Amino acid sequence: MNIEKQIPLLEEILSEWKSLIGLEYQGYRNHVYRMIHFCFILKDCNEEERKKIIIAGAFHDLGIWIEDTVDYIPPSIPPAIEYLHRKNLEAWSEEITLMIRDHHKVSKYKGAESSLVEIFRRADLVDFSLGLFNFGIEKANIEKLKMTFPNNGFHKNLAKRIGKWVIKHPLNPLPMFKW
């Protein structure tokens, strides 16, 4: 496994959001790096697929900070689409939208653009579950990525946000999950 400690495209995108994310930036950055690497382990990607994964990865959870919410998937999509338009990559809009929209789908994704959408969903679940779900990724590789890109409170901060959300929305405790 080749660990890329600096991915220029990812750094460029995330730098625009660093001040908004604030103290939680390093945790989110590291989550995205782990997730992207899990994608690359699950699929031998060509350059275009890698770029799509990196872009979707950068934006997939940003709605947490954009709208200060646990219902973060809908507000994570518009900035990704805006970025694609700025970079003349509008043709990727549907696929990137699906990757972000369905990355917390509980069951396997079987719709349009299923290859990258499903890989992206699995990779996020590997990281979200701290490796409990691994989809065949060797435990040693999961541990190497966790050591290279430490959690820095990402899961703890997410758990705090979820806890506050559940108190206010007990009938909709996990709005980010799709069935």
C-alpha cells in the first residue's frame, strides 16, 4: 500500500474550508485522507477516478460545518457542484453528487455510477466504523492509515454533535443515514 501523505488537489480544496472547520480541521482532513486511501485500496483507480474520489472526499461531510448540523449530506453537495463548475468539470456533477448523497447508505448502492459510489460508501464505512467493517482491507493497512492520519478527535466531535442532535430530534436521530 502506497500512503500519500500530501495530495495536492485535496490540500487545495480543503484549504478553502479550513477557517470554517476551525479546530476540527485536522480531524476532518485526516478522516478524508484515510477514506480516500481506503477507496484506492478497494479499487485500482485510473487518474480520472482518483480525482473524482478526492473531490467527493473533500466535500462529503462539509455540511457539518456549513450548516452546523448532523443532517449534513444535503448542504455538502452544493459546494462540490460549485467547485466542479469553477474547474470546468460539470460532466462529473451527477457522479460526485451520488457519491456524496449515498455515502451513508446502509445497504449496497446499486444505482447509476455504481462502481465509484459503492467504493466511496464502503471506504467511508471502514473509517466511520474504525475498521469494524473492512470489506477485505487488511487490518494492518487500516492500522497504518490510522497511525499516519490520526483521528484527532474526528469521531469524538461527531459523537458530540450526534448527541446534541438526538436530544433535539429524537424521532430522527441519524438523518445522515439512508436506507
